[in-house]
Amino acid sequence: MDLGRIILEDILMDVRGQVAAVTGMPPDRVLPLARPQQRVPVLVGDMDILLRFRGFRSQYPDHRDRHDLRLVHRLEVIVRTRYERDSVDKDTLWLIDPAKGNIPAWRKILDGLQNFIPLDGQSNTTVEPLYVLDGDDGETNAADPGWGSVVLTFGCVVEEKLTLRQPGDSGWVARTI
């Protein structure tokens, strides 16, 4: 096992499996995403779950070394649920239906991903377990009538593999003040 040496593609696939398991969704309904959410077609069914990385920052901004470059990636989990299952004047089913409601879905995902440790085929993992950064309470989308969504954002710390610049480069750079 190599701590922190998992690659982003493997993280997406392991998170996809975990989200499918905790929500009861088929894995092919939990979709990795690169394009803007607005350009993703609404698929058949009452719920879609989208996964995408949305930027990163250094875990140690003052650390300018190549040896231990840890990045905190922002992993968004977007739960889109159909809200047209209610009568026109209500949002009850959209919000709280145990099987396909917005709140039960994001709570299952939060429960399944908080402190989850993604693994790849060689048991490489992230530096730290996933942890929630922020989220929203959900909203309906006027541009996409009939659907509402909620976004949960998790921190995912990965140590990037950089090549050595010269023979004998240990990666450690002395800082002079």
C-alpha cells in the first residue's frame, strides 16, 4: 500500500461504487462528469448522481517542495432528483421521500463518504479519508424544469507523483530566510 499515491481516475471509480452502494442506485446511474452540469442531459428515471473534481489547492501553500506535494481536490457529488412527482403546490416528495427524496439521498451520500478511504487495485489510497467541505440545501432549476439538485463537496487529499529533476534530488529544498 502506498499512502497518497492513488490517481484521480481510480478515486472517481471507487467513490462511484461507494455512492451506488449507499444509495441503492445502479453504478451506471452514478456518472463521472467533466462538462458543466447545465450541459448534462437529464436521464431517464427519478434520480441522477454526478461526480466531478472541481479544482484543487495545496494542502501546505508555503511548502514549495517536490517531495511531498499534497493537493486537496474538491470532489463534488451532485444529486439531481425529479420534483414533478408532487402536486403543483408541494415539494414534499421531492424533499423527503425515503426512496427518491433529495434530503434522504444526500444524507446517505454524506454518511457513506465522510471518512471514506478510496483504494485502487494495488491498495494505494488517499493521504487522508474524504471529508465534507461544504454543500447546499438543494434547489430547483428553472433552466431544467422538473428537476432539482443538491451539491455536496468533499476534500480529497492526494500526493502528486512528480519526477525527480536531477539524479540525487531528494526533493527537499532548504528555505533561507
